Amino acid sequence: MPARLTHSSRNVKGRGWHKRGYRNHGELYIQLKRSYAGFSRAHDVNEYSSITEFIRGLHNDLMGEDYVLRDGVALHYEFYAKRQLLVPSDARVNTILDGGETVYAKVFDDEGNEWIGDAMGGFEPKPKRRRAGE
């Protein structure tokens, strides 16, 4: 049986309020950037939480917003930190993040195409960039 994660309650100032290394009762401050909508909001997570719990919390934050995943099209959120896809695991959040960092939320379909938010609160396919000479 795997060891149960306990929550941290330490207070550390780090480089300053909401910057790298800052802890408030064990909570890391993370900036959650919605790449599909062009804005970001704060997200707090305990440094001893698993990456799976962290991803679940990010997903719950996004599901409470106005943007809705389109019916009939299989869309899903993916989260990236330091240009790496966050994959659910039992590892602690503080093994990959130290607070004050940005996590990017992106929307993809099953074929791997990225989608962006539209003015009506839904999603549309992101235009593909054309290469020079095409």
C-alpha cells in the first residue's frame, strides 16, 4: 500500500509574496494561464499533493468557467509546465514546481489539433500557421 501524502503547513518567504519558493501554510502559488482564452488566474496547491490531485484541481477550476467544451466533438484539457505535459502520477507537486510558476492549460481534440476560445464562450479550431513558400 503506497504511503499516504500528508499536507504541508510550513511558511517560507522564498523570494517574496507569490514568487518562487514562497509557501503560505504549505500552499504553492501557481499562475494558471488559459492559452485558449488569453488570460490567467491564480491557483493554490499544497506542495505535498500528488500531481494527479494537482491536475484534478486545475481541471475543476477550468470547468467552473464560462468556456464549455463543444458537444459532439471530443475535446479535452492538457496542462503544461516548463514546456512539459503534466502526466498524472503519485509524485509530489514540489518535485516539479516550486511556486511562482506558470502552468498552461490548452484544449485539444482526439487528433491532436489545438482549439482556442471563441467570442461566444465555446471553442473553435486554432488556425494552422502556414510555412513560408506554401
